[in-house]
Amino acid sequence: MRVFTGIAASPGIVVGRLKVVDRQRVSVSEYSIRADAAAAEISRLKSAIATTRAGLESLKSDLEETTGSEHLFIIDTHLLILADERLIIETASIIESGLINAEGALNRTLQKYRSTFAAIEDAYLRERINDVETVIEKILRTMTGENHEVIVPEEALTVIAAHDLTPADILQMDRTHVVGLVTEVGGRTSHASILARAFQLPTVTGVEGITALSLDGAAVIVDGLNGSVTVNPDRETFLDSLQRKRRYEYIEFELLKLKDLPAQTLDGFLMQVKGNVEIPEEGASVLSHGGAGIGLYRTEMLFMNRREMPEEEEQFSAYAAMQQAVAPHPLTIRTLDAGGDKLLEGLQHLTEQNPALGMRAIRLSLSMPDEFKKQLRAILRVSARGAVRVMFPMISGLDELRRAKVLLEECKSELSAAGIPFDRELQVGIMIEIPSAVMMADLLAPEADFFSIGTNDLIQYTLAVDRSNEHLSEFFQPLHPAVLRSLRRVVDIAHAAGIDACICGEMAGDPLYIPILLGLGFDELSMASASIPRVKQILRRCTREQAVAIAATCATFSTAAEVESYLKGEITSHFAESFD
């Protein structure tokens, strides 16, 4: 028996037989060329990109006929990367200046992109390098003739093990025979992992070296709950895993019975429980888990790896796809929440020593009003199709909110003049993520239609703790009294102004925090789709009166440790069965 550990990328436990497939990166040789051969190499590069694009378009067409269009947005993302002229321009420049072959130059371009993405703080955005790697890998395979074959499992209960899997691999494989996935690279927010969750395939990524061993055909247990892969398990391990698998599936089955039931407390309070998403594929998952809509649609992916901002039509198409995926439920679209130094290489920007405190989010958008208005017009146009709200991130004061709303009004006037429909009563919300916004909440509330607290950043900025620094994890305390006081202040001010108070940060999806968030008075919780059933279960097992008492007691403690100890005691006493 051998046990490997990795990243739990898609939940569930499966028992099957390993099928190791060759998905190693293509081997690239770099060699010098003569100056008069550079043009021919550039021509080879362009031809390979065109061939790769044609192949993806053909694949998309085939998949539309066989599996439908629900999960093809990722293919569209790869087509957009192929259409980015920067890929040709930068690689051609390397060919001409370095006098090297096209494959070597393209590999150098990839290394540059890897360095750029590695510096991004946000895990989801950082892992978008996987899409770039997938596309460049396809181009290189086109140039070398080393194309991958479709994965065809030969028997039922097959677990695919590979160095890496692309979204196309997962979309094309026979999923009636495949029960789980194991890869050596990748993370929880890669597109392959997102698809694995959408198809309910337990998956563990980051299992280094597993494909190099002679394990094809071996019995295997993939535990997508704790991130372990057990090959040739002994009897005790097999029986233990089988018991855990049955218990997990029973609990999930019971939780999903709540899908169509309201997230309503025993004393009648209805909480709006929604989902956080990045791509339309996740919209269906939110609804299937019982979400009442989308509380946070992150739009950053559209702006990744680009020389220029996406045009209005491209943004409109993406937002319309998301709206269609969750209709008739409401959709909240957050405008660009990222820094230009990491995402938009075509923008002129200063090198910043501390990007987290620099030109990002609403600051970046307001610094380029013409580009910002493209996003606002696209959102307005989609609002004509159904219930849509817009939300501005990282608002620190009234001036930013007013400037953003002025641009929004300009967009409304332009669309009206052109006869283009939109929701004239479009709700405008703001993210409360900065201590100044907490202190200014009473002045912001009269000019906003709703507040949504991004607890990840609010905790980071309130406690001066870099949430991506693993050495500071003990200081990142959601239950710190300063954080809880901030949450209470924001809720109280929102309700005094007659607007909703929402949370779309990680706290919203953690069952431990639900009683205190309910007791503080939040109207809406938005989270990853997999967390929705559990949160709904806890809400339906308590009263708001009970939660208010818990929140009031939590406010009497002086440290996060005291709050957590008390909260866990209350959970054990009243909701123990919800944490099995």
C-alpha cells in the first residue's frame, strides 16, 4: 500500500482502478537559426496557431452536438487566448531578436507568463496560468506533431491519473466509466478542477510523481475530501474508506433534499443564500445545490493575460451567458477587482512595492473611464434580460462611489440615445472591504442600494495580515473582536438606511460562522456552491432569536480564541448533527 497526498480539488470518495495516461508536457528543443530564416519561423508559428484555433473550433462544434453548450465557456476562453495578437507579437520578437526557432521562442513566452502569474496574490487569478499553459501546449503539439489522443477508459470504475488534464480532456472522456481524477499539477481553482466539481468527479491534484510509477491497473482510493490517494490499499484501509464514502454520500444525499426548500429559520426568517462564481459553468452548480442566485460574479477572468481591455461586445456575451445560466434567479456582477500591474500588460502603470494597497479595483477602473464604461454598458445591456445588480469593489469613501455612479449614468444616457434597452432601476451596491468604508458606512449607505462585505479583504486590512502568507495564518482571525464589531456596524447602518447587508467572503460558507452571521442580522450570504446545502441545513435548524443571543454573547469576549471556544460549544450543543 502507498499513500500520496495532494490538494482536495473536487469532493467525494471513490474506489476504482488506475489508468495512467500520458499527459506530460511536450519536449521543446531550442536551437539557433540564421537571420534569413526568422520570417519562415514566424510563418510556422502563425500557421500552428491557426491550425490549433481551427481544431478547438471543431472540438467546440462536436461537443455542442454531443454534450450541449453548458460547459463550453472554457473552450471559448482558450479561443480568446489564441486570438490575442500579443502571443504572436511577443513570440515573433523573440524569434527575431534571439534568432531561435519558433518552438523555443514560444516556450520562452510561456516562461515569461508564468513569472507574471506567479506574482499574483489571489489564488484563483494565479491559477489562470493553467489556461495559458494549455493553449501554448496545444500550439507546441501542433508544431511537433505530438497530439494527444482522446482518453478512452476501457472499463468501469476507472480513475484517470495524469501529469495534467485539460478541460478538453474532461469534456471529451467517457464519464460513464470514469469515477475519479488524479493529477500531478494543478489546484482547486483550475478550470479542470471546476469541471471536475461540475461533473461530480472526486479529484486530487498536486500528487507529484504518481505517473512515473508502474501503477497502471492498480486498485486505488481517491479521497477528494482530505486530498489523499491510496494505491493498493490494505483491507483495513479499504473498509474504512468504504465506510467514509457511504457516510459522505448519505449526508450529501440528505443535504440535497434541502435544494428546493427555503433557507428559512424555525421562527420564519428567510435568508438569501447565493453562490460565488467565475464562469457560467458554475452557475448551474449553484442552482443544483439550492442557491437562490449569484451573490458575486467575479469578472476578472475576462481581463487576464491581455494587452488591451476586452471590448464591450465580448464582455456582454460573457455576462449574458452567466445571466442565462442562472435565470430567472438574480445575478450580482462585480466590476473589475484586480491590479493593472498583474493583469493588463498593455496599460501604462507604475511598478508598485505593495500592489494590495495600490492601483487596483475601483481605483484602476476610475483611472481609465473609457474602458470602465465598456464594462458598465455591457452590464447595463444584460440587465434588460433579467434580474441583474452591479457592485463596485474596494470602495474607500464617498468620492469613489459618486464618480463610479456618474460614469454609470453617462452609460445609461448613451444607451438611451441609441435605443438600447436596460434596467433603468438597476441596483448599485458596494463592497465593504476597507476599514475606511466601515467607518464611512453611514455616509455611503444613502447612496448605495446594498452593501456586500468581502470578509477576506476586510480581515486582511483590519488586522494588517497578508492572507496569502502562510506564516501569518494564525493572525488571520475572522472572529477577532475588531472584525465582529465591523460586521455589526455595517449591518446596523445598512438596516437603518433601509438597504440589505450581504456577505460574499469565505465566512459566509463556513458552517461555524453561520449562527453569528445570522445573529448579526445579515440578509444574504454568498458562497461556493458546495457549501450551500450545509449552510441551508443550519439555518433551518435554528431560530433567529437564538442566533441573536449567540452574537450578543460573542460581542462580550476580548479575543478571537474566546469567541471561537464559545461558538464551538454552542455549535456542539445545538447543531452537532450539522457537522457530522
